[in-house]
Amino acid sequence: MAIRKPTPIHKTEPSASDIERIINAGSPPPASEPSIPVATEVKFQMVVPTQLCAVIDEARKLTRTSRRTWLLQAAQEKLEREGKL
């Protein structure tokens, strides 16, 4: 197979209408209301004292749940007792 030189590309200046057509071609119409994603969870870091963590770990051994699950259940139970849930 023979190797050929690439054909030269003739560069011409695009017209203003061509530029506007390209800019507006890919844009969808604006939404009437901006869509804001709704978060289903809030993430944050928490520091737990070593002694409290040891007590929590001992308490959750019976149920074999993760610390996260155990803490969420404990918070929910407390809020239910106080009538806030």
C-alpha cells in the first residue's frame, strides 16, 4: 500500500451566522425551574472519644451491626422516646 501525502485543508474564515448556528445548535432550551438535586443523606465526620467507642462496640457485639447502623438506631430510639419522631 502506497503512502500518500494528506490533502491540504483550505482554511477559510467562518461567517458570523455560521458561528452563531454552531453555538446555539447544541444548547437545550433553558428549563423553567432550575433542577436542584435533592440529597437523601447528609454526610459528616464525627469524633468519638475512645472510651465511648469501646462501650458502643461492646453494646453492638450482640447484634453484629456496624457502628454507623448502631448509632443511627440509637439516635432514632432517643428521638422517638422524646416524641420528636
